[in-house]
Amino acid sequence: MIPTASELTFSWTPATLVFGAVLLAVTTVVSFVIWKRSGFAWGTGALECLRLLIIALIAVTLNQPEWRERFRPAEKPVVAVLWDTSASMETADAIDPDDPSAPARSRAELVAPLTDPEAWAPLGGEVEVVLQSFSSGENDPESATDIGGPLEEILDDQENLRAVVLATDGDWNTGTPPARAATRLRMNDVPVFAVPAGSDTRLPDLAIRSFDVPTFAIAGKPVRIPFVVESALPRDRSTSVTMETDDGEMLTKEITLPAMGRVQDSLLWKPAATGERTLTLRIPPAEEERTEDNNAVSAPIAVRKEELRVLLVDSYPRWEYRYLRNALERDPGVTVHCLLFHPAVEAMGDGPGYLGAFPLPADLASYDVIFLGDVGIGPRQLTAEQCAQLRNQVATQAAGLVFLPGFRGNQLSLLDTELDELLPVVYDTEQPRGWGSPSPGQFELTDLGLRSLLTRLEDGENENADVWSSLPGFQWFAGVQRAKAGTEVLATHSFEANRYGRIPLIVTKTYGTGKILFMGTDGAWRWRKGVEDRYHYRFWGQVARWMAYQRNMASGESIRLFYSPDRPRTGDTLTLNANVMSPGGEPLQAATVIARITSPAGTVDSIRLQPGGESQWGLFTAAFSPGEPGTFQVELTCTDTGDTLETTLTVQGGAREKTGEPARHEVLEEITRITRGDVWLRPEIESIRDAIARLPEPDPVERRLRIWAHPAWVGVIILLLGIFWVGRKATGAV
């Protein structure tokens, strides 16, 4: 810094100036009178002069004296050129306005001339030019764009910053809002000259936005894979969606994409053999499409051999029980055990697959899905303790529970047990035996039911709705008032209603780590009429597999791992749940369970899973947030038993940095408006240089010394007051 000027100034007001003058004049008169009375003694005269000096200093203090110095910076002013190098800058949507038919360049190519030091050479004699790229993707596995951070950093690093040239598409997705950095630049009189890269309107494009491949599939069983395709074309387009496996199998589906809209659909795939597969979904590019990178998405899936264990519990062998048992027993991937009470007699249901008593806790933990029929609390039925075990099985072991009530009304006795909070509906206690009718009722799917894969009896949505409307009717349904809050109603009675609306018949909910389904009629076996097992088997097979899906994500002999959400994406908070069994087969309540997670980039995280406590025996949980897409290797170890489970966890896409999205010009316009800069829609370097050269010279740096508030000034006044008091004591004036 080079000093240019210095001066003593006062921040006075007429009031302080008059008050100081009056105070000094009055003090002068009083001091002269005192000195005259003392016979003009020299000691008294010296004290009165000291008094006048103190009052004069106080009067000066009231007018706030300051010593001001101005400095001119010795260094050259700095112009910072910042350009974006994130992944979104690879979007090829930079069209030459002079030749619109020319191939579009990428945004990075558009701003490349600004990064050449020779382009700023004409400013070299007057300013110092600092060239700097920015993108958190350089050190961040999530590859995101931070605009506010680099602006604040350059302001902190360069003391003599004069202007900033910012070249980016404005697609910031991490860090603080750019407006915050712009406000700081404005306070320091640093304008921003922005060059938006890319088009702020979306170019013609077809894109696969979602490909929700499940964690695993069962060999020989169809699996539905939802997908979402989005169109940015100005007209409707018929196209085909193709899914190909890594072993050459292909599935194709024709869809019609609405103009500037999206289509949500699904493919039905039936894997033939077990093993690891990679599925790739593709759509052919349109003629006018400029970005084809988002026309294909791949995801892994594990194809396994199915081993579901199902427990049927009922009081009487009614028709629904019999046909349900037959349907599950004929499924080669399902092992069925039955517990059939006969409350009126001493005997229990007997035969292959029948149990003589309710399973012990260690045995109950092995069941994936439990069907609870027309059974309740009472002699030769369930006990309150067994109901508590069922609740724990759902809450902590990720098992599924199906409520399948009957006309005997035994299910109402469950309201006094721990199963009450699992029920997804509120029973009508005044109608325990339900409602019967000579005219059959029909199911009516709700909006959720029309979209749910659980109620998909035909592959097409229209065909599926037609099937449900034509299914053979039922002549009995449970006495239900309404569905509870937090549940999903998939189907209601077609015409029966109460003050809460239509009577809910198929209702689902989640509880703890498990799933629950309520079926409000026992007439599903009638769906076999004319079509045999086509719809009856398919529905209950889908229910069983839907409920057991999470539980069977990864399991070993004594450790089971499942997580939520089951299709995680980058940035999601993933809840890891583990069930650990003792050598005797009982769930452990306290153990040291460690998850060692290796990311696709090779970084390793070790997470300790915490026990769920007494109310969640056998459950260990932890939270994990994946920071990148890809396949994570998970090794789960229980140090108490020495058992280990190794599996993989696939995190889908969800990268914050995307190509093909419109540039956000409004972000740059806001920055320039705050900082009083300007926007160039084209990288016109000469015009930008001229704008920088026209900037006014920065004001000199000013330093102020506030004399009136300086400790030394106050100390001098206090010292003089002390001397004055001591002098008066010495002369005998006090």
C-alpha cells in the first residue's frame, strides 16, 4: 500500500460544537475567579490551567476527532476467469446462432476460448488475470457443481479483486446458494460478467429416467421391472423399448410417448437360470435427437433359486384355506406348513405339512410369510404370548403377515392383543361375523390398486382392470369401518359403503421391517371359475413373494441382511437391518455386528449395527448413505458367533450431475444483477475485455484512527484528572 493523503477530521454536530464552546467559556470564567480569589497564587493558577486543559480535551472528544489516511494499492487489480468443468458441461446443446444447421458443440467447447491466457493478454499491462476452473467432481465422487464456493474462495484469496468472468451452465447442485457469494462480491464492489453455456430450453431428446431393477429375481418366476421414459420432442412418437440381458436374451415393448411428456410402464421378464445378470434398457434415438447418452441404462440383478417358507394358521378348513394351501403347495419354490385348529374338538389338523402346535420362537423365525385366518384368542387357539411373537416376527424379522378373516368372527379377539396395532383396518365390533348377501359383490381397484404390481393379474393396465371387473363375485365380506391412517387401500367393495366411504377389501401397510396385507373376503377361491388357477394362484403367489422380498435380499445360515429403500439411489439414507441367529436358531438380542462396505471406487466404511432393544429382539440396525452409483461389496460379521455374510448392494444412478438438462440462465442473471455485472450469451472476449477496461478505478483504501475512542486518549484524560485532584489536595483547596 502506498499512502496518498492524511488529515485530521472531526465528526461534529452543531449541538456538540456549541456545547463544547459554552463549557469551555464557563470553565474559563470560573477558573479566573478562583485564581483571583487566591491572590493570583502561582499554584492555584497552574491548577486552573490544568482544569481548562481537561475541559478542552473533553470538548474535543465530544466532536469525535479522527486521523484519516488514504492508500493506493501497490499491486495490479486482479480479474478472475472461472469456468465450469463439471459433467453437465459435456452436454452438446451449444448451437451457433449464425449457422443453426451446424452440429451442436458441447458447453465445454463453447467456453474453451475463455480459458486461453492469450485471449486476455491485452489486459496484461493493466490488470493481472487469474484463470481457474471449478467443479466438485474433481475431488467429489458424487460429481456435483458448486458455483457459490469458487466465487467466495476467489474473493478471499485475491485482496485486490476487480472483476470476475464466470463461464458455466448455471446448474449448481451442491454448496451454498450462489446469491450468497454474489452479495459478498457486491459489498466489495466486484462485478461478475457471466457467460451462460448451453441452451436454456431443452433440445429434442429421448431419455430413460428410471429403470427400477429389483435386487434379485427367482429363476422360473416372472419379475416386473418398471421403467420411465421421457420425451422432449414437440410431437407424439411411437417407439420401442428393448431390454437385453448379458447372455443375449431380449424383450421388446411398443410404447407411445406424448409430446413433452413421459411414459411409466414395466416389462415382464422370466429368468430361466440362476446367476448374476446385467440388464440393459434401450430406446432408439430420434432423428432430430442431439444427445444419445441417456438412451440406455444398465443395472445388475441376481437370479436365485426360490425357497420361501409359509405358515398357514386357521381354525376351520374353509374353502379359502383349502384352495390357498393347494395353491402354495403346488408352487415349487414354496414350503408350506399348516396349523389348523379345531376349537370345538380336541384334535388338530393332521397330515403332510401340518404342525401339531404353534412353532417355538426359534422355529417361527424361519417363516417368511404367515397367513392368519379366522382364528383368535381362546381355548385351543392362539395365546396372547403367541400373538406377541407374531408381532415381533413382523417388526424385527421382516416377515409378512396376511390377515384373512372369516365369518365366525374369531379375528375380533385379536384386538385385545399386540396384533391390534398391526391391523391395517378398523373392525366394526357391532358386526363381528361380517356381512353376507345373496347377490355377489365385486372388487373395485383404487388408483393405487390400478398402479400396484401386487394386484396385476394381467400385464396390460386396461386388461388388468377388465379382469378385476369380471372376476366371480363374493357373497361375504368382513365387518370393517375404515382403513387406518398410513395404509394403502388397493381395492374396495364395488357398491357397499358407510359413513367413511366404500368398504376397504384389500389394504396393505408396513410395520417395523415387515409388510402386512388385509383381505376382507374369503371368496378369492371363486376366481378359479372358468380359468382354473390362473388368477387365484397368481395373486397369492405375488402376495407371498412381495412380502418375502426384503427378507430374502441376502441371507446365510445364521445372518440375514435387508435394507430400505430396496432400490437405493445416490444420496439416499439407507437403513441397514440385520437378523443374527444363535447356534440354536434363536434371534440374538445383544451382539457385535459390523458391516464392512466397499464402494465401487474402493473406499471402505466400517459401520457397527446397533441392537434394536427389548421391543425389537433379533434386529440390528444402522444408517448408511451411498455417495456414488454402482455395486457396493458388503461383508457382515457377527464377532460373537464368528459368522459372516457377504453380499452386494446396487446403488442406481441418481447422479446429481446430469447431461442433457437445460442450462439455468436465471442463476447467472441473478448473480450479475446482484453484483451489477452483465451477461454475454456468447463468449465475446473482446467485448468482455472492453467492459472490464471501462470499470472505474477502485476507491483508495482508507484507514481511520478514532482518537476520541482510543484507550491512550482516554488514559491521558484520566491521568490529568488524577493530577488535578492531587494538586488540589496539596494546595489545601479540598
